Amino acid sequence: MAYFTKELFKFLKDLSKHNNREWFQKNKERYEEQVKEPVLDFIACIRPHLLKLCPQLKVDPSPHRGSMLRIYKDTRFSHDKTPYKTNAGVHFPYIPAQKGIHAPGFYLHLEPSMCFAAAGIWHPDPQTLTIIRNFIVNHPYAWEKVLKKKIVLEGDALVKAPRGFDTNHRLIEDIKRKDFITSLSFTQAEVCGASFLKDYIAACKKMLPLMEFLIEADSGRLMK
């Protein structure tokens, strides 16, 4: 079953050209039918599969404050004052972390020029970042098991070792990291294909070792 169509990407492409409230209000019905409803349907259908992988994820198809991220941008501290995001985003956070978008989680990003699944934690607060770094130091073999799964880590990193950490530690390059995320790309055709739900689950399984480590760091103990 195909959950997404080329009309979703056509709407987002049109929105990028007409990113203003007047155009959006005139085309809100398109947004509801071509973007919001298919995304919420996808979340509802993938829920049992993701909860089987990680029972403590928030996988919520509710139209408000659920797993689908708002189309409306927060422009208060941004130079870009266009009011709408030009992508559809879905976040499945690890609930016990209680950090919303900054909790470890799985993510889905749909945009005409870029579609991908992601997992991990992006821009964690300093306290959370220190917890992850200390967990790597205290459980180096567990972290190396993650790396052996050929998970490619992305995001920002410090140039120098963070204060209080051994500059000669064998995992210092990972301890320098400010983000602990990985991603797998999809083509627009794959997203619109009948097997995309299975493809996204398969991607999450590949990225699961990183998620499990970050959950372990949050809980303060290894699960295995």
C-alpha cells in the first residue's frame, strides 16, 4: 500500500514558492488532503511495528501534539520570517527522556529535494550531552558494538576534547561529538512506493543500535 503520492511533494514545492499566509489559507484543503492526512495515516499504521522495536516510543497519530511535526515555523529568533516549513516531518521520541524534539528518537523527513529516515539525538542540551559522553567513557565496548554495525554518524563536533575528558581516550573523536545522529536516504519514488512502510521499518532496524545505546545512556544502565 502506498501512503504518499507525488501530490504531497507537489504541494510542498508550491509552498516553497508561495510561502505566505494568504496562499496557505487558500490551499489549506490541499495541505490537509495531500500532506497531513497521509502522514497521520502512515503514523497510525507504523505504530505497532515501531513499538515492537522500542516499546517506549511516542508513536501518536493525533492531529495535534502527536508525532507529526507542525507545518508552522517558530520565527521568533530566525532571520527567515517565512511562516511555514517546506517539508513534512515526523518524530518518534523515546518518552522517558521527556525532552520532546531533543529526545533520542526516530525521524522521517519528506521534502521534494530530500527524503530520509534518521535516528539518534540532535543538539542535546549540555547536561544530556555530558551524560552520553560519560556513558561512552564508562562503556566503551558497548559503544564500539554500535560502530561495528557500520552506522555512519553525522552532525557537529568540537574541535578540541570537551573539558574534563581524556584527550588521549581511544574514542575521543566520538566524545567530541555534539550530535549523535545517523540517517538513510530515500528517493521520492521510494517514498511513494507500495513498500515504503516496510522500507522505513527496515531503516529503523539498521539504526536501532544507536537508539538503544542512547536509551541506555538516558537510563544509566546497559540493557544487555
